[in-house]
Amino acid sequence: MDHAAQVMERLETLGRISDEPGRLTREFASPAMRRANELVKSWMAQAGMTTRADAVGNLIGHSPGAHDSSKLLLLGSHLDTVRDAGKFDGALGVLLAIAYVEQLKASGQTVDFGIDVIGFADEEGLRYQISYLGSRAMTGQLNETDLERVDANGITMAAAIAEFGGDPSQLNSCQMGSETLLGYVEVHVEQGPVLEQKGHAVGVVTAIAGQTRVSVTFEGKSGHAGTTPMKLRCDALCGAAEFILQVERYAKLQPGLVATVGQVTLEPNVSNVIAAHCRLTFDVRHQIDRIRTQACQDLRLFATGLQQKRGLTMTWQTAQETASVPCSVELSNLMRKAAQRHQAEVIDLPSGAGHDAAIMATIAPVAMLFVRCRDGLSHHPAEFASVEDIRIALEVLVDFVLSLTSTT
């Protein structure tokens, strides 16, 4: 059996399961997520795994190790998507992990520890504007306040979990004990251009950049577009626009810093009325937490100046903050050695994108393997990794786990 070709076929099949017609969108605890979990669960079962879903909706397939070992290696990624997504982000890591277990079973080989393949219920944060719900639950970082968040339709997270078949009152049951974990390993498309530029199929991740997500609201005063003199206006949109451009200017002056305003809502949003209310969210990332933190402080100071300059009221709310996470040196060395068996040169590279590995690092050593993606494109329908590169990634994963077996 060509397991890499099978992974590609399964990615295509899974990529047709969506909450929206004509494009791929899978939100947390949605009908599409239910169908996706059922399908991936069937593939886990075919690989010989026992399956379960935890109280928040994470899908877990278990393959026991030899000698009834209590030690566990976690492999996986997430099964939710952004809106109008590509087929590889998240899903590749889950399906490659299943393919590994399937290949292990077919070969008759054994490992000295159990393997759990995890399909996290939410990493992207599309529905509730907070990322890593699945891994937060598994590490004990999802709390009662999070459960009270509401989506665009006014549905609380707790209600969504219950409707999905989970149990919001049993969040503690999702937690995994760190004393049993050998590590968490995630294979993911790079979501950037470096591997393609180097001509490499895979690369080893050194660290995951820290991330801050902030909601900023500018409150002004509505007025008639034709009768309010320019000097007397308190235009919330103009204040927001000035801030947005400053975010871009600031990031361009700081090496390695990326900052993005990705969402704007406006009221009353009428062509002949001055905007009274403008809310935006922006995202700031850097590998060095000190630089990211300073950027947020400087941008907040600029926003404060805008409210004074323009007669606006500004509110600033940090919605999410994740520190930079270094990958395990020990596991990364094993991953690098495994990759060197299949690729003449193996580069180390940081991840500017966030991953469940950043959260799982609070309970286990983590390692990540990046797979080349065409044009460095991700979070886009044209996202693509070749079956040849997927095959190399699978071979690297096989050799990595075998080398881990010899060290435990």
C-alpha cells in the first residue's frame, strides 16, 4: 500500500467536508466537524486504533505499545479550519500520524510505548475568536470564563460543546498527565516559502513565535455626511484607519516582527453617515517575546494618542497572548537525524504561525516537522503539498519514532 498516496486521497475526501457550500470551512463543534470526526475516526479504526472523543470534542486514537508500557507519544494536529481554507493545514498532521500507525501495523513492528493520534477540535479560533481550544482543554488551560464566550449567533461555547456531544462540566477529564508523556510531535505544512526556496521537502522547527491578539475599539460620533463640517467630526473609522497604517509601518521597521489587522467591523456602516463605532482585531508575532511585548505597548500608546488627537474614545482588550515556545532540543535532534536519512541537507527554521504544539509544550516536550508547500501559500484554497513530499515526511516520521524507541 502506498501510504503517502492514501494520505493525499484522504486529504481530498476530508477537504470536501465543509460548513459552507463552495469553500472549505470547518468551525469548532459544527455539523461539518462532526462529519469530519466520524470519517477520521473510521480511518483510525482501520489502522487498528481504539478511538474516543473527550469532553470538548478532541478525537483521540490509541495504539498500545509493547509490554503494556504506560508511556505515551502524542502525534497529531487539528481538524478545524479557517474560513475558505486549504486542505492541508492541520489535517495533514493528523492523517500522516494515522498513516504511520497503519504502516507500523502492516510491518509487524512494535514500539515500547503507546501512541495517541490526536485530531484537535479547534486550533484556528474561527468560531469563538480564541485559538487552541482543543489543546487548551487537554492541558488544563480552558476555563469557565471561556465557556461563557458567545459566537456570532449568540451561542455560548458551553452550549455548542453540549450540542456536539461533549460535556462542558467535565473539562478536567480532558487533561493528560505530563508524567506519562514522551512528547508531542506535529507534522505541518510550512505555511511559508523557505523550504521551497531551498528546494527541500522538509525542515525541522526550532521554535514557535509568540503571539498577541488584541481587540481595539474606537468610539466617535455619528453625523450626517453632507452637513457635518470636517473640523467638527469625530470619525471612528478615520481613527481606526490611521491606527491600521501605523501597525503596518511599525512592523516594517522591526526585523522579524509581523503585525496584521485582519478584522474590522463598523457601525452604522452606512454610506452617508459618519462612523460612530469601529472595532478591529490585530495580531502581532515575534520569536522574541520582549520585542512582541514592546510592539504592543508602543501601538497602544499610539492608539491612546489618537483618541486625544481625534476626540475619540479608545478601548484596548488583549484577547489572547501566547509566549514564544522553543521546541525540545532532544526531540528536534532526533527529528533532524531522521530527516538527514532522506534529504541531503536539513535546515532548521522557526514557525511564524501558531500551532497546537505551542500549547502542548506546557505538559510535554514538543517537536515539529515542516513540509514544503507550493508558493508558501496557506490559509487559502490553493494550499498544496505534493505526494512526494508527503512520502518523505512519512518516512522521516517512521525513522524518528524508531529512534525514539531506541532511546526510551
